[in-house]
Amino acid sequence: MSTAPQYHPHYTVADYQLWQGDWELWNGVAVAMTPSPFGRHSQLVGQLAKVLGNAIDAVNCDATVLVEIDWIVANDTILRPDLTIVCGAAPKRHVEETPALVVEILSPGTRERDLTFKKRLYQSESVAWYLIVDPDEESLSALKLDSEEVYIDVAHVETLEIDLCETCHLTVSVNQLFR
């Protein structure tokens, strides 16, 4: 066994901006994104964007739905949720403020990441809502930050009530997500 120290690179946003292909950056560690999503995954992203966008428009909320945009969390952490809602207008480049809501759609290649690392990171960064969609089960788990900044699982309901951006109250029919 070698006693030589192991080199563990620690990448930053500046490094990330030079890379080819699809990556995320988790606390300085490069994480390859899985190949492009399958049809059902892509369809669900589009449907979620439409349903959430319509709910935002219905209450004239100052929020924007963004699909697969980089969120620069810190100088060594960049995530790309499947869907992001930010308060206000779309950023000119990447999201740099904490989103109001993020959505991840589970796939065999991302399931473990989405349910563990990303969940912990979204919670620690105070993302108020984390929606996890399981296309195989056609189910939605809605996690909401409580007063102690810990995610609580909102009971599985037919209608999801989402408060975001301090003044917006959205009502979303969960059945619409799986059409």
C-alpha cells in the first residue's frame, strides 16, 4: 500500500465554465450528468412547467419557471435541477439566488442522488419547496421547509397548496402532472 498522499482535485465555478458536456459541481467534486432523459422524463418536465406556470399566471405571481438551468450555489457547487422556480424575472445567465422551488424527476441514474445528496443540499440552502416526481409510480412527494429549516413531507393530496415568493399562493392539481 502506498503512503503517498492522494490528490483530490477541488474544482470551482471558473473550472466548471471551461468544461465540455453536462456536469454538476458538488462541493468541488465534478459529477457527470446522466445522458439526456428518456421521453417520459422529458414529457413530465414539460407538463410540470406548464402546470406550475399556469398556476403562477392564474394568481399573477411574480415568479418564473425555468427548465434545466444551472444554479450556482457557491464557488464550488453548481446544480441543475430538472425544474426551478425563482421569484421575479428569469436571470440573465444562471440562477445565483436560492430558488423558491425545485423539482427533480427520478430516473434510474439519478434516483439515489436526488433522494439523498440533493435533498440535503436543497434543505441546507433553504429551498422552501422540493418536489420529487417518480414517473414509474406516477407519484409526487412534496417536501416543505418547516420553521426549523427541516423538510417535512406534505401529505399526499390531490391538490397541492404552495406558498412561495412571500405573496404567492398556488393551487396545483396533482392529477394534472401525470397527463
